Amino acid sequence: HAETAVRNGIDRAVLDDVQAGRRPTSPREEVGLAYDLTMVFLRNKSLSEALYQRAMALIGERGLVEVAEIVGFYTMVSFTTRAFDIEPAEDRPQPFTRPVEG
């Protein structure tokens, strides 16, 4: 998905930051917001009032719903591929290593 993101205007440095586990820096405020929303959805399961208001002001209700749906969808796909030990094809980029279970 990285090349699609770049073709659609996401700076490669943003992708590098996310891959390295860092909050991306970008002049586009919605990039940082999308990261913040994603991390809160995955860690806290709900938004603080301040983050909710920030999202509503910047991307509106529809945008917030879209981010929540995308995070939920990819979380479901990730759980499914991990549950059945599905790996990307060897000829495809593999930018992330699977964490060791323990």
C-alpha cells in the first residue's frame, strides 16, 4: 500500500516514520491526526473529548467515521492473517517483521 499512498500525495518520510514506530511529521495536520486517531483506537479503544473535538474540527464527522472504519477493517485483516499464519508472498515487499509471541 506504500506506493499507492505516495502516488496519492503522502510523503515517503511519513511512511518511513510510521514503519519505524514514530509519529510522522508533516505540514499536513490531518496526517498527524490520522496517526493520533489510529494509535488511540488501537490502544485506548475510545477517544478523549479533546481528540474528538480536534478531529471534528479538522476532518468532520464523515472523516472521523472513515478513519474508524479503516482502522477497524485493517485490524480485522491483521487478526485474520495472524490467526492463520498467512504471510505475504515472497516476491512482495515485507516492510514489517512479525513480533515474537511471548
